[in-house]
Amino acid sequence: MTITAPAYAKINLSLDIVSKMDDGYHNMRMVMQSISLCDEVTVQCEPGSGISVQTDLSYLPGDERNIAAKAAKTFFAHTGIDGYQTRIRIKKNIPVCAGLGGGSTDGACVLRVLDEMFETKLGHNALKELGGSIGSDVPFCIAGGTVLAEGRGDVLTELTPVPHCHMVICKPPFAFSTPELFRRVKIDKIRARPDTDGIIESLKKGDLNDLSRRMYNVFEDILPKGEREIANAKYALLELNALGAVMTGTGSAVFGIFEDEASAVHAYEHLKLNYKECFLTETVGKIEIPSE
């Protein structure tokens, strides 16, 4: 049995850190959106045993350190299905260490594919719960769409979809350490926050301009290095008529939202000359998950 499916990247239209929870994790509040930039995930199961992952990036692990393998192991443990050798192949299009959810969406895709392959019909909620045991962004990536994510990112509230729009992503040639960024967070010292409630109201009105003006990511204030490069990427996107621009996740990718496809293409053609990892993309909707 073999199934190939897309694993869509995510962006953060807003990212706020509300408090620190008793378990040491941070209480997040963020609006997340799926985009068409995606990895291609192929899952093959045949009689035997073992789980392996192969990607087109030699430095990514192929064992259980890879979230895709962890997802398969979690699925089989939960369902009790055994007696299968599982080979996972991933064509990576989403840049790694970018804040675009590349690993999380691969893991979510493996859960969806195995659910389809074995006709277990676990349903959205059960898959989200399994995803939450793998990584904080995996529950969102199960179905994606436009969602308010709170808590560790696993408390999800579906929102009015973002009006279909085009985006350009620029990733500077470095990455930030997610644990280091969280260690630098001082809740009472956060100087600027996104207008998440305003974004939710903009979504209800279908007002892309208003939404774009309210985006922000609190991590932009505490970057240990590369702050100027993030600011430069935002400035370059805005100079090319982006309605708004912001860093996604813990970076280092920055995206801009454009009013129409022609404006986005124009910006992409200019920016790809300066950014080796530059992508033209657009919003995608929620994935429908079958259930009993």
C-alpha cells in the first residue's frame, strides 16, 4: 500500500506569548494559516516490521528523531496495528528551521495518510490528540485552515477563513534556536504585541488590508542575532507593496501579504535575486478529515 499526499506549510499571522504555565511551557495565542508551499510525503506499508524515513536532505535524520517516524510509531501504538514495514519518503520543499512548520506538517501528514490507508477513521479530534503528543504545531497541521491556537498551540478554535491571497516568503540564510528564543522571553518586558482580536474581527469582515496592518510576532523583539536581517526582509517586502509583513513562528522566514497575484509575482521576481530561499505561495483551506 502506497499513498502520496501534500504536507502544507503554516504561517503565523500573529504570535503572542500570554503567560508561562505551571508546567514550564508558555501560554501562546496566535492566528495560524495554511499555505500552498508544501512537502510531498509518500508512505508505503507492506508486511514486515520497522519504520524508516528518507528525505532529499542528507542532514535530516531517518530514524525516530524524525517527527514523521515518530508520527508513524504513535499511530501504530494507538491503533494496535502491527506487522507492517513502513517506509516514508519526503520531498522537502519547505525550508527547515524557518518557522513554517516543515517538520510538524510532515508528522501530521503521516498521521492523516495512515488513517486513510488503514481506514481507521480516527477523526479530527483523535488525530489532533495524537499530534499533540508529537509536537506543539502538529495538532494545527492535521487539518490546517485558519485557526486561533492557544495554550501550547494545541487548543484550536476555527476562524473565518483568510480571504484568498498571495504571499511571498523570504528566508535569510540563518536560523534561530527555538529553545533559546523561549529562554529569552520575559513576559512583563514584551514591548509590542499583535492585535490578535483585531485580526479575528478583520477575518469576520473579510478585510485583508485591516488584517495585514495588525500582524506582529513578539519574538521579533528578542532575537539574539539577525534582527537587522529580519527588519530588512520586512522592509523589502513592504517596499514592494506588501500589505503587511511579519516573521513567522520562531523564524527566520518572513512573509508578506499582497493584494493580488500580479503584485506578489512582481515582488517575488525582485526578491529571489537577493534571497536564495524565496517562495511565491497562497492561502489554502482546511483539510477535511473523514470520521466514523
